[in-house]
Amino acid sequence: MKTIEIKIDNNVDNLVESHIDLICTEKIDRLKTIVGQSLVEITLIDKGIYKTLIAKFEWKEENLLNVSDFHFVPESDMLFFRSTNQWGVIDIAQKRLIRHESSLWSPLIERKNGYILIIDDLNAESTQLDGRRIDHVPIDPPTESNEFDDRIEFMSPVYGLQILKIK
């Protein structure tokens, strides 16, 4: 069974860039200056074999990461992450960022039966376990939802009925 270990250092000052496998800059287009950074060491453990990835998260607003901001999908070696203003997907085996999306606030990332559900204040998205989009719909709080085998129906005051496909 595949597992991961995550170590986070939210107070990093001087980094040797050659030791970084990937850099993820906070997704806020209107801000340009980096005000902080976090270093995340992700170790994939598969049948006694350890593979480590070092990721640097650059912040344009003060931000911190903790282990609950990450969701590992062992079937695909994908690591979903979230923070204020963004979410994304890291391919641990290939050491690359395959999705990096804007968000309002910190989105909810939840694994369901065979798919991943990502919800923030104004959007809902379903993805396959490897991070590829299934569907995306706009929503606006307060939002009510009903889950079915093949879809989630969101009812919001601004957008009305929105149907998110999950298969």
C-alpha cells in the first residue's frame, strides 16, 4: 500500500534552489511581490521504496500550510493541495505540478467514490483521481446541494440550478 509522509517548514528564509523539485507561486495575479515561502518535503513510500519530492510554495500574502491542506490519491500518485487563493495537483512520481488553479479562500477538497470534489465560494469542480477535470460549474453562497450517483445538483441564488457531472 502506498503512503506519503509530509514535512512542512513555513518559516524558510534561505533556500538552495538546486534542491527544489518544483516551485508553486501563490495564484494571485494582481500581486507580484513574494512575501514568504514554505518548504514541503513529500515522501512517497511504495513497497519499501522511498521517493522524495521537495516543493517550495511562494506566498504573495502571508500564508501557512499544514498537513490537512494535502490530499494524497495512491492510485494515481497525485497529491492535491489547497491554500488561500489556490489549489492544485502535484504528480509525485513525475515531480511536476499538473494543475494550479485560482480559488477564493481555501477550497474544500474531498475524495468521493471514484472522483475528487473541489468546492470554493464561487466554483465547484469534479476531477478524476489523476486531477483531470470531469466538470466545472459556477456557484454562489449560500448554496444547497444534492448528491446523486452521476451528478451533484447545486442550487444557488445567483446561478440557480447548476449540475456538476461526476462521471
